[in-house]
Amino acid sequence: MNPWQQIPFLRFLIPFLAGILTAVYTEYQIDYLNYILPGIFFIVILFVFERRINVSYSYSWFFGLLIVFAFFLSGFHLTVLNTEKWHSNHFGKFLENAELFYAKSAEPYLEKQKSYKIKMQILAVRKNGQWIKTIGNAMCYFEKDNNA
């Protein structure tokens, strides 16, 4: 008996997590993923609901491979969409020659032994005399002294 048949959720979870880890560690973006992923899901739906497509058992691995690939790309795409640093208006893309940052405190400060730790939300960056609206968070540390 095949042990994978006893835990079908794991068969979907492993490629999904592999897609997430690939997106995090490679920092690579697939430009046409918005078109590829729905295409794969459309083909899978055709296999499931269209009875006239009679695929022999020797080609059933193709359907399984499509499902695994779809879950892998879904994990990859969700990670890319929900990671701030890959957005075109992330403040990290404007650090070179930045003059000023417009930020607000995202959380109350945390007092440490020699410093204050504050999570800041960067709202804009001033570059070449003009303000550019940005997104992103930064962790700021301020040294304790009489002025802090």
C-alpha cells in the first residue's frame, strides 16, 4: 500500500511549502505568473469535469504533476504578492541618494538597556527634492542619552 494515500493533505502541503521557501530564498519573480497559474488551474478543471477527455492510466501522472505544479506556483505567488520588499514602491528601492524619510511609529517604543527600539512605518522618501510615496517598515534603534 502506498503511504502517501493515507495523508493526502501532506501531498498538497509539501509543494505549497516548497513554493514559499523557493520564493523566500531565491528572491526571484516570475513575470507572467498571473497568466500561467490560472491556465494550469483551467487545465486541471478540464481534466476533472470534462468526461470526454479520456486519458489512459499510463498518462495519469500528468494530472498529478499539474496539481503539484499548481500548488508549488500558488505558494510561490502568494509569497511574492505578500512580501513588501518586492513591491515597486518599497522604500528600499529609494535608499540611494535619499535625503529624508517621512515615517510614523507603528508600535510603542520598547526600552532596552542602552537603547530604544521603535518599529517605524516609512510613508515617503525625499529624493532629489521631491517626496515619493512609499511603503514598508523599518526597525529603528536610538541610543539612550540625555536628549533621547
